Amino acid sequence: MEKLEGKLSARGRKFALVASRFNSLITRQLIAGAQDCLLRHGAEDKDLTLVWVPGSFEMPLAAKKALESGKFNAVICLGAVIRGETPHFEYVAAEAAKGLAQVALSGGVPVTFGLLTPDTLEQALDRAGAKSGNKGADAAAAAIEMADLLASMG
Ligand code: INI
């Protein structure tokens, strides 16, 4: 049986990291986790582009622009919407997720989802490298694997 799967090799590939300034205490940690993962899997720092957006709501449009530019093998989206911190939680989180899902299916480039939606700042910190891993690194690993898988699928 033929088996297709992406390898965790980022060598020679280019990545855009789209990150939200809102909750940048958290998103800077997600960026650091993603960058560390990409470099440890063979990417070069010169092949990484960080794109700042004001908030998670704006991530889908910037991700769309990045993938349409044709310059990147994958786009990694990093944001944090904290339930306890905003009455807008449902709107911002849902629209960001919906928008990213649409963008992810719109082009031939993988778009990965590193959007935290925790209840508290403490939980956000836990998922940004304090306790429960780093969601930015997870989103980067998914981007590496998907970029390699798509390349192998032709
Ligand atoms: N953006 C976030 O990324 N996280 C949040 O928790 C958040 N809150 O709390 O509102 C947030 N709001 C800003 C939003 O993403 C847009 O930037 C803003 O509404 C302008 O369009």
C-alpha cells in the first residue's frame, strides 16, 4: 500500500508567521516556540517572515495575503483570545477561527492554527510554554509536516 505522509523537515522551506499584537505577552511566547521548532527542524532564520497584525480578528486577511504572495510554503497563525478578559470573546474567537478555516482551504499552501482560546491568562501562559507545551511550536510542527506532505503529493 502506498503511504503518503509529511516528514518533519523544514529544510529549504519558507514560512510566514502571522501573529497578533493583542495579548502579545502570550503571542511573543508562541512566536518563540514556533521559531525554535522551525529552526530545530532545519529551517533557516532568513526564510522566516514575521507578520504582525493588530488582533486575532485580522489574522485571516493577513494569512490570505501571505499565501497568495506565493512566497511561502506554509503560513502559521498565532494568537490568543482569553475568555475571561473580554465580552467580545465569542465574536473574536469564532470569526478568527472561521476566517482561518476558510483561508486554509482557499489556496495550495497549508495554514496552521495556533490560536489559543483559554478561559484565563494563566491557562494561556500554560499553553505558551509554561506548563502544557507551546501551541506555537505545535502549529509550526503541523506546518512543517503539511508543507512536506503537499510537496510529496505533487
Ligand atoms: N484580539 C485578540 O487577538 N485577542 C483578544 O482577546 C481580543 N479581545 O479581547 O477583544 C482581541 N480583540 C481585538 C480584535 O482581534 C481586533 O483586532 C479588533 O476588534 C479590531 O478589528
